[in-house]
Amino acid sequence: MTQQPGQPGDPNEPQDGQPQGQPPQPPHQPQGGQHPYSHPGQPGQPGQQGQPPHPYQQQQPPHYPQPSQQGQVSAAEAKGFFGALFDFNFNSFVTIKFIKFIYILSIAFLVLLWLVYVVMGFVVEPGLGVAALLLGWIPVILYVIWIRVFLEFLVSTVRTAQNTSAMREDFSGLRQDLSRR
């Protein structure tokens, strides 16, 4: 199947009113390479060669290569849970490794405690049991919130310490690289 000149899809035929011989431009850029909100002849337009940038135009910061984190295993991760647990120099942290377990255990303990209060309330007096059933969940929720905030504080502290030690290692490596030059 051959296409006749003038049929849609002909690569030699101009599209969308473009003059023939010019490459198609993306739809978000207007013709002529000018910025859509600029006036002709305004200095510092993108795409114009040899003109100084506009004084209020935001310049891109220089790109610094980031160290690759893939494939690198820290000494703390290589030790495992029990190796980190018995690290007497405290170079590795076990908090993040079992924080989920602590959170689940504390929620289970609080719910079990609430159920014990409900049962004991019904044993002592049925009205007290109903009150413990209807209102006893409020202190449980408040304690869960408090425990969650406390555990998040612990995790953020440990992650800050880990990131700080990683930065220190990166800086010492950079310092050694600079001293070699």
C-alpha cells in the first residue's frame, strides 16, 4: 500500500500549518522558539544565543553526582539482628529492626488490657462493664497515639544518627580524594 502525496500521514507533507522543510515542533512550544509569555526583542529569552540571562530568571544549580547507594551494605546491616544486639561498641542499631514488633506488641497488650477491664467490670457490676466497654477504648487509643509518637521519635533519632555517620564517611572519602589531587 503506497501513500499518495497529500494524504494524511505523508512524512513529506506539512502538518498543522507548518511550512514545508522545517522540523515539527512540540505542541507546548510556540513557533520561532520564543517563550509563550515573552515579548519579541526581550533580552534573556530562552533559545537566543549571546544574550545575558534575565536577572530574575532562576538558574539551574550545578549537578553534583550523588554517591550510589545500590549494592552497598553497611557493616550494621551485614551483622544481622543478633550481631547488632550484642555489638558492645554500639556501632549498629537494632531499634529499626524490631520497632514494628514493639508497636504490634504494645497495641496487642493495650487491647488485651481493655478486654480484661471490660470482663472485670461485668464481674463486679454490669453497669461498670458497660461503661468500660463503651468508654474504655478512648484511653487505649490515646496510649496507642502516645506510643506511636514515641516510637517515631526513636526511629527518627536512629535514622538521623545513621545518616550522619554515612555523611561523615562520605566526607572523609571526599577529603581523601581531594588530598590525593
